[in-house]
Amino acid sequence: MAGMAFNVIPLEEDIKVIGLVPDSIVPGFDGGSWPILGTLSYGGEYVRTDYLIDSNYSDPFRYFTRGIAFKDDSVCYLYDRRDIGNALLDAYLVELNYRHGKVMRSIIVDNDVTNSESFSARAVAVANNGDIVLVNIDTDIDTFPQFITVLNSSFQEKTQSIVQNFGRKNVPVHIEVDDLGSISIVGMSQGKPSSVWWESKLYKQVLDSNRMTTSFSLAPTEFDQSIILADHYPVIKTLSENWVIASQRVLETSDCPNCSIGIPYVVCISKDFTEVLWETRVFDGDESSSSPLYWVSSVTEVDDGYIFAGAKQGGVGNTSGILGKVGLNGDSLWLKHYVPVGWDSTRALWFDLKDIKTTPHGNIVACGRSFDRYNNIRVPWILHLDPDGCLEPGCNPVSTLSETGSFAANLQIFPNPASTDCAIRVLVPESYTDYQLRIFNAKGILIKRLEIGGKDVNFLLDLSQWPTGSYFVQLTDPIGRQITKELLIF
């Protein structure tokens, strides 16, 4: 069936997928597209399709995915809606019972502050009191001002206010509300244009219950980090209340004038956004070429790290979905490329994995879309994999304490275990300035960063003031492959 899959919701008994089909498939409609809720068994059988009929807005439309927030057995699903023939986007909010495929209520959220018609949906959260909190941006204004709209549980508007932007173009991708009514917004903040992109940082903005900004923080990442594509939601708050964000570092390439590439990273930032705990590159391509493109659309937390989903886009024969995993301390554990079973490398014009979740059984479910060149249609794509990203369980056992990719470098620690001091020896073949050496504690917090000044370097560490326990010494090469070794201090 032609269509696209945007969000996946793994339940105990089956898997729900929110997606889109052409209107020509829906009886009685023609033109545009129509949202659906698909149900699949864990055995791979497609069980049924529920067309999401909205009595308030029955005309067909196209949409771009936006935020999703859970509310008991329903989700509040926020996306941009566009009537056929209308070039402007509207912030469209739907409450959907995902177990039964019923639209319970919906609303188009208007901009009542500046009355702009380009009011782009960005993120949604459900407060503990049942209120729905939305963050939107006005794309008619160059600075992209943010707006907070609060609705009650029946979708009646309570308040709407503009948010201070501090002279920057702030693009939110995540919002949450605490028990006191304070709102936290996390996203990407752009400053002045650079020769390649913009000065770009990850930001967190906190508003009190009166919608006044109490803090605005830019993460002190080693590199400028950006979230390039608007319909990606790669921001999560971890169980330890830190932030994990899948972002891109934009680099100029040498293959054409004014060309660039986004290098994917997964970044862990402290709860208050004052400290970067780790900043891990997850890329196996050629950074000197603007093609293929890489990006990460979604990230989710698992017991021993974070799994992310995205795409590699390089045209026919050079495109794939990608999944990867980063450990709790920032180790890059694995990165894999996927095409549908039975397809060859030339059948698809492109792939794009949009969402990833873990199942109640501990496995991975991801969904997305691809373009089938042989049949000239977009098709939905669902993957059900084991925790290591394998179709056949056990294909890729990994350990955070071993090499996660074979490359020509060596990392030695002696003595180990150690008490008062130890030596770390690093041997690298070339381009030593592009290697990184970092030490993390057992909680994954970056303790020390060491500069590599040659091909054969020895570091002597004074450990007399370091607490006893396990530490992890991590060497990263220029394309993100890593060796991680445990250092035990007693």
C-alpha cells in the first residue's frame, strides 16, 4: 500500500503506527492525503487500518509531522495542516485514541497575538492538570518568535503569549511542563550567519507559570550543533534528568563551491544546560563530500544507552535507513544501515526512518518511509529488531569495554588497576589532531579531556584526588570509531 509512517507506538499486544495514505485510497475522497492508524502484530502481520476521520475538518490535507504527547490511552498529535491549494500552514492539534483509532477532538490553533497566518506547529506537552501546552513559531517574521498556547483538556484556549527570544532565532523541538506550571523549551538557536551555516547552539529556555523567562541557556558544546530539518524530534529527557539530543555539526565540503554536510552527533547535556557530559560523533561517511547526507530523526533511551534512527540520502544506490547506539557514557557502540528485505540498492530513491521506540519486550521498533522507484510510489516501512538492531537475534553482541570498530590506533593504560597515578599511552597513525581522548566516571560524566599532540603520546595522571571506582578512557578517531577501556582506581 502506498503511504508513509511517521510515529510508532509499541503496545503489549501489538504495534500502532500513525501514518499517511494518498486520498485516492480512501473511499469518497480524491486529492491530497489522509492520516491513518495502522495495527501490526509482533509477528509482522498487518492487522488493520483505521482512517482517522475528523468531523471538524473533513477535507483532505497534507501534513508534516510535529510533536506527540501521551495522555492515558490517547495522544495529542500536533502537526502542520494544509488544505489542498493553500500554501500556508496551520497548527493543527488532534487528540487521538490510539487503541481504537478514533479522533476524539481537534482544533486549528490561530495566532491571536500578531495575527500572522504562518503559525508553525513545533511541540506539544500534557501538563499534570490535563492542560495541553503548545509551542509554535511565526515564520512570517525573520526572528521566528516563539508562542506558548495553553488549552484545557477540552481544547478550549486559556492563554497565548509570545516568548522572549534574546536576539536569536530559536527553533523549539521539545517542551515539558513541571508540577508548578513552569515550562522548559529545548531546541536549536541560531545567531549570525557564518561562512558555512549559522552560529548554531542547542538551547534551553525556562518560563515560570506567568510565561516569563527565568533562564535562557546555550549548551557549551565543543562544536556548533544544529537540528537541521524541521520535522525531526531528536530530544529526550533521560531518567537521570539530563538531556540527550541528536544534532548535526555542519562542515564545509571540498566537492563543490558553497557546499556543506551535516555530521550527526549525539550530545548529552546536564539538566540545567550548563555542562556537556559527552558529545559523540555518529558518522561513517566522507566529511569532505556533501553527498550523501546524514541525519537523525528520533532517539530513545534503553537500559544501557540511547538508540537513534535516521537516514543516509545519496540517491539511487547510495541511500539507506540508519540505526545506531550510544552507551550511557558516550561510547559509540554500533551504526548500521538498513534497506527493506527483498530490495536491492537501486530500487529506492530514498529512505527515511522517522521514529524509534523500545517495545515492552525489550526489542526495537522503528518506522519511516521510502520511495519505490520500480512502482513510483512512497511506501511505509516498519522494522522490528532485537536490542542490538538485528533481524536475527544475537548478530551483534557489543561491550562498552571493548573496541567498537577496528581502526589503526592503540590505547594502553598502566598500571591498571591504579591507586595514586597511572600512565595512558596513545598511538595513532596520522592526523593526530583529529583524535579525541576523554575520561568519564561511572555515571557517564566527562571528567577530563586530553589533547593529543603527536602520534605516540604518554599522559601521566595524578589520581590521588580521584574517588575510587570505575572510570572509562575513550579514544575516538576522525570518523567517530572508538576504543573504550576501563580504568579502575582503588
